[in-house]
Amino acid sequence: MARLARALLLAAVTFCLVAPSASAAPTNLGKTLGHLWTKVLETPTPDNPFGGGGPQCVVLGGKIVAPFVGGGGGSVTCTVKAGTRIFIAGWTTECSTFERNGTTEAELRACAVGADAGVTATVTINGEPVPLSSVETGLLTIHLPQDNIFGLKGAERNGLSVAHGFVYLTDPLTPGTYIIEGHVVFPDGSTADFTTTIIVQ
């Protein structure tokens, strides 16, 4: 399977639909991105967004939800409880030993960062822009399930991964419905557009 790249389109909103300033963002965004990719890679094929699962709302724990939309465009609706934080990744790329992108952390990191070079991503909520930060994960240790998206068996199911992304984590959300639109421009001039609906109850 080729290098996995996914646009993750999520919602960010605060009082009066104004996104918090970038300075208000937590410092562990790279760690949260790592949690997302670990969960996605370790999900069995039938439920995996790269397999038969399709766009979905990935629950990361700690009242954080990350809607996951395919890189070719698409939409997803997530219904969450008040107080949930939404993890935004306007675009993210993962490189791993499973895909033979490298064998060391340095090689995997260079792959992920290099793949996103020249990519620009923007996300809006009801027309209001959301500030995205460029972050990298630490070195992720992944144990694939038996039925995995790479079709690997035995000891080959143990591997390493590093991801890069343009991300944001919202403050806890208040009840309401939020329409999020994302636009990604790639170095060759091609684009991808995404829509996510977040329903907060």
C-alpha cells in the first residue's frame, strides 16, 4: 500500500463562532496526532477508514473526537456530547516501516515531512478560519491486528511510524450544529475539498 495520506476535517468553534487564538492551543498536538494514527493503523480492515470503514468519527479518549475523511474528498457527520474537543487535521501524512518508507525514525520523519512539503490546508467553521499548526508525532510503535490494511502476517505486524500534519484542537464545544469546510492544495496544483458536520448535544 502506498504512503497513507489523509485529510482529516474537523470542527473548531468557541463563543460567537470565533476560533481560539493559536497561542491557546495545547503543546501536545503532535502527541494527539500520534494517538489518532495509532488508532487508525491498529483498527481491523473491516472497520478501518482505509478498508471498509469509510469516513468516521475516531474517539481518542479524554473527550477528544477526530472526524476522519478520505484524502480524495468526502464528508462525515459526528454527533458528540457538550464539552467534547474536536481534533482538527486539515491534512496529515503517515510514513511507516509497513509501507517500506524507511527503517529508522529519521528516515520515517523525513518521509512524512517531505511528503507534506508544499501542501497548504485551510479549514473554516461557518466561514470563520481555524488556525492550523504544523506538527510531527514522536516515533510510534504500532502492532497491527491480524486482519490489517497492509495484509501483513506474523512478526511483520510489528512496526514503526511517524506522521506529520496541519492540526488544531478546539476548546470544549457547546451545544449546536457546526458546518466545517476544508480545502487542500497540493504542490502539483490539484486540490481536495472536505465537509464535516459536528452536532453537539
